[in-house]
Amino acid sequence: MIEIIILGRGGQGAQTAGNLLAQAFFAMGRQVQTFATYGGARRGTPVMSSLRVDDGPIRLRCNIVQADALLCFDDSLLDADFLALARPGARIVVNSPRTSQDLTGTGPHRIIPVDGRAIARRNDMGKVVNSALLGGFVAALGQPDIDTMCRIIEQSAPARKAENVAACREAHDLMAAIAEEA
Amino acid sequence: MNAPVLNEDMRLMNGNHAVAWGVRLAVPDVAPLYPITPQTPILEKLIEFQSQGQFKAELLTPESEHSAMAGCIAASALGARVFTATSSQGLLLMHELLHYAAGARMPIVMFNVNRTPAAPWGFWPDQIDSLSQRDTGWVQLYTENPQDSLDTVIQAFRIAESAGLPVMVNHDAFYVSHSVEPVSLPSADLVQSYLPRQAREIKLDTTIGRSVGAPVDQVQWNRTRREMQIAMAGIADLTVQAGQDWAALTGRKSAPLEFYKTEGAEIVLVTMGSMTGTARDAVDRLRADGVKAGLLKLRLFRPLPLADLRAALARFGTALVLDRNYSPGTGGVLHQEIKAALFGMDDAPGLHGLLAGVGGVSVPVETLEALAREHLGAPTSPDPIWVE
């Protein structure tokens, strides 16, 4: 089983990102379970989305204690509580213009930054970063397949379909190049 | 029931949308609804279906849950098939009319999303909202995953309309209501054949001079409760039949009590709602390690299937009751109910009441596994134990 946690602020699309990622894994024949927990949900407050992926039925109904991969929509949320949810060796992708060296200073984990804001802007997506972050995250995780991910984004995006797909693919390709170097 | 096996008929949806699909397929005539977190996606999906012309029920959106239930009673009294949904504060605001609906024998189906009541404010999975309505005369069923919720809400119409009693189906906030996973949708024809319209005994008709719920004397009121007892006594069999007929059509089994790996079990976990899924994994881990553990899922809570529960529990040395609720001054409601159910039994199991997940606290599989090891054959106490 792969366990994934996505953390963002209400309105950024963390819950949507969890759903899109689940759909991509599901389209590849995997079993999925994704759920978000939030309180009095309002824009700006932290929202956590959890995703489990497995080959068989998923029956667990509890929070993820140690995630295999984490995606953080906002580097201001990258604190010790969040990093404690990472299994040793987990992949942590964070939306940040900072460098990997700057971010690894916060703990013993290897943190991979994706400048989602810059990629979104380059692709005429304004402040909407979730397609770019999904592309980067998929590259860091090595799955699901990027073409499947892009197809799901294209089907689901309510507007700017081509721009969403382009942002996803650009982030993926940038990250894949970095992964090859490392 | 187990999580569904993946096949090409599966669609990804959350538990609340699975309920909305079940309701759409059950084709109610009237649906009075008021939004509340975390029930709102049920209402939103039904409105979406209505806007697409796929849901023809009269959707009423009054100013409160109390009025929503008043609308349910009035529509049901005219013979309509009626659905509503709510959660927590909303269910509690309906409380007065829950008694009315049951006393007037209205076969309303309600879906409640289990959520902590205030104070303090919370939005978390906890079953005290519906368990505190146990004396209102509603049948209560609890489901463990989105597929179970879809299947059970459809079965609830059959049970309600056969018994002339209202039925409340419950699932836990977030862990089921907002959990997106593969769900198999039955066809509209299949559900229509499963849910034929039944002639109603108690029904208002403008051509016949008649009242429903009019003032009565003491003896007449007393008689209504005796009649409700008779109706309640038939619910377990109706639930069994509803489950068997559904399984014949869909292959998915369900029953008032469900068992998982209880053959030769020395310890059994007793669960209700979403924790059942985690407990299945805990049982697998314990069995793999040589601990003879099993699971008893209570799907029908009201009326409690007493005879079957006693017969089932007599087979085990130790029973751990897991309560995701807390009744101040007593403990877990399910623990209380099962203690009472075991009254006078010589071969009752050693019973332990564990307050696990109260307030929506996450209960990981490792915790359930450790609890089972710790309590296997341990001395019992009537008092509840808070799980850390």
C-alpha cells in the first residue's frame, strides 16, 4: 500500500489534488481511498487530504500515521508536525520558490521544492497551482503515469484545460530532469 | 460486508454521493432537506441530479431541520415515499418530531452523518448524535463504507415501508462521508424491481374523513406502543430478507449482524460503523500472528437483534466492544446495550467496553491489535476504558 498526505490551505485545491491523483491511480487499475478532513472549512485554514493506493480492497478507516509521500501546497505549513507524518525516506514535495538546500535546513528529510506559482504563471494559470504541483509530485513519486495524470486533469478541469495540462507537464518534466541528476 | 472488488462497473465517489445515488435510484416522491456539515454533499448531489432532470422528487428546502422533518411527516402521511438527510445539531433539532414520525408510523428514510454535537463545536465522526435518539422509535442501521451506505439506504426504503416505521441509516463523518473510493452502481431497473410501491395502511386521503396523530386516551396511546413493539419485533427478519434479496441481485451480502473470521475465535471485536474496516485489518494481523481473533459488526442497532446477539456472543471467551461515542455518567452506548443483552446468560463472554475514537480521534489498526492482545482473557469490569 502507498499512503500519501497532501496539505494545503482551504481554497488552494489540496482536496481536489487528492481526488485527481486518486482518479489517475484508479484509471490505472489500482484500488484507492481518499478523504479530506477539515473543520469549519474556510479559505486560508489548513486542509489535509489523505490518499491510500493498493492492489486489493482498502478497508482502513483511520488517519495515515506515516506517509510514503507528502505534498505541501504552501511552505509556511512545512513545520515539525507535518514532517512527523513522513516515514523515513519519504518523498516530500513542497510548493516553494526556495531551493532544496534552503528547505532541508528544517529537518532531517530530503524536501523537493516545486515552484508551482512560477510554473502556473508561465502557463497562464494565475494563482492556481494544483495542476503544476501534481505534475511535480507524480515525477517525484514515479507514478501514476504522467499521460494518465494529464488526461484526468483535462477531463476534470472546469476551465483552461490546455493550460492546466501544460502546467502539469512542465512541472513533471522539470522534476524528472532533477531526479535524473540526483 | 467487505470493500468491493474492483471491476469495470465501479465509479469513484465519496460516501455522501453514494447515498445520493442510492436515493436517486430509490425514486422518492418528496425530499425535505436542510444543509449541514458534513451532510451537505448529499443535498448538493441531489440538487445536481434534479437540475439534470434525473431526480424528480419534490425537493423542499425549509428554514430548519425541524421544519424539514415536519415536511417529511406531512408528505409521508399522504402516502409519499420520503427521504431526508441530516447530521448532529440538525438531527438534535428534529428530536421532537422524530418521536412524532415514529408514533404516527411514517415510513420515512433518513440518512444521518454521525458528527460530534456542540459544545464545543466539532465536525468529527462520533455516533452520540444518533445513539442519543435510540428511544424515539426509529430503526437504526450503521454502515462501514460508501458501498455499504448506497446498498443500505436502498434497503432502508424496503424495511421502512414493510414495517411502517421510520428508518435512520448512519455513517461516520469524513471516514465514510468524504471518503472517495470505488462504488458499484446498480441499474435503475434493478432498484425498481427491488423496491415496488407498497399499499399503505395509514394514509391521509382527501376523499375519506380521517385524522393522523389526533388526541387519544391513555389506553389508546398505550396501544400504539404495543403495536410499535410488534412492528419492531419484525425488523430483524425484514432486514435479513432485505439483505438476502439485495444479495441475489447484486452479489453483495448484508445482515443485521455480520461476522468476519469468527470461526474458532477466542476474542471478538464488536464494532459499529467505519471502525469495522480497520478492525478487519486488525483481525487479519492478529490471525497471522496466531491470535484467534474475529469481528462482529453490528449493522442493525435499533431494534437490537437480541436473540442472535446472545447466541453469537456465547461462542467467544472475550468480547471487546468498541464505542465511538460517550454517554456521560455511563460510558459507551453499545457497551451498555450489550451488557443488558447478555443479562442472565451463563455462557456470556468476558466483556470489555472501550471508548475508542470518541470525538473522531483516529484509531489506527495497531491500536486495535494491541487492545485485543491486552484484553484476551483479562478480568472484566463494568466500567468503560478510555483508549489513548
